[in-house]
Amino acid sequence: MEIVLYAFTVMYTPGPVNLLGLNAGLTRPPRESLGFFLGVALAMFVWFVVIGFAGQLFVVQRMLPYIAFAGSAYILYLAFKVFRAPVSLDAQAAPAARLVFRDGFLMQLLNPKNSLVVIPIATVMFPGRGIAGGELLACSAAIALGGGGAPALYAMAGHLIGQRIARAEVFRLCHRLMALLLVVVAILMLRDYVWYSDVWAVLR
């Protein structure tokens, strides 16, 4: 139970992936972003497999600054994409910008905050419960699906909000606010995982 509660608490709090899910739901039905949600789930599963089976915790910790740098760059790219997303209130004309499987997979794979979920569970909670082998794979898959469900839930909330908005200007403002929040998230990731890292200290 503590594994589920911990994973739920970390994965369902606002973050770059969930913000993108919310923004996607504002202008299109959540089912159209299904690939994005599956990409998020698969990336989280990959993290669990690498840390849970390979046990390369030291290597992962050393790689976090590089992962964070790449992740921040990708977030900034997606922020630009969201900022420039066209707005249409015509039900027959879907917006051109759309989140796909690649966006979800790369975004989550390069998100160093995955370590907040995966490392404590894979290195402490799983061994403490005797979870290994096939059981580890099954539990990892279940948690990863829950991870993909987080942006899906935010997308559904965004869709409900979007149905009550009748002005293109409001949609445009929402897109730009989301883009700004993503830029802030990217900057915070750079500060927390790159600026204060040993790697950056050497470069400075």
C-alpha cells in the first residue's frame, strides 16, 4: 500500500507532463492524446527496468545532470510548440499541434523527476517487500500505467474546462500561460539537477 500511495502522490502532482496533458485536454478530446499517455507510461516502465534489474543506481545518479539538460531542452521545445499552437473553436477543425507518442516517451524518459518515483521504489520498497523477477516487472508495469494515467486525468480535467470556454482569446491565453509554466519548469530543472551538480561545478 505504501508503494501505491507514494507513487500516486509523486506522479499526480503538477509537473511538465501533467501540464501538457491539461493543455492538450483544453482543445481536443483526451482520446486523441492516447499515444502521448502511452509514451509516458512506457518511458516510466523503462526507468523501472533499468534501475530495478540493472541496479546501476550510481550510474543513473551520475547521468541525472545530462538527462536533466536534455529534458529541459525538450520541455522548452514543447513550450514553444504550445505557445504557437493555433486556436480554433470550429469542432470540425482540430488544432494542428498535437501531442503524440514520441512527445510523451521522450518527455518522460528525459524527466529527471522520474528518479523521485523510481529510485525509492525500485531500490528500497521493492526489495523490502521481496518483489523481484517477474513480480517486479508486473508491479513496474502497473505503476507505469498509473504514470500514464496522470496526464490523462489532467487532460480530462482540461477537456471539461475547455467545454466551458467559448472565446478563442481565452484558449490562446491558456496556451501561453501553459507555455510560460513549462519554461519555468525547465529553468527549475536546470537549477536543481544541472547548476548544482558536480558536472557543472567542474565546468565552472
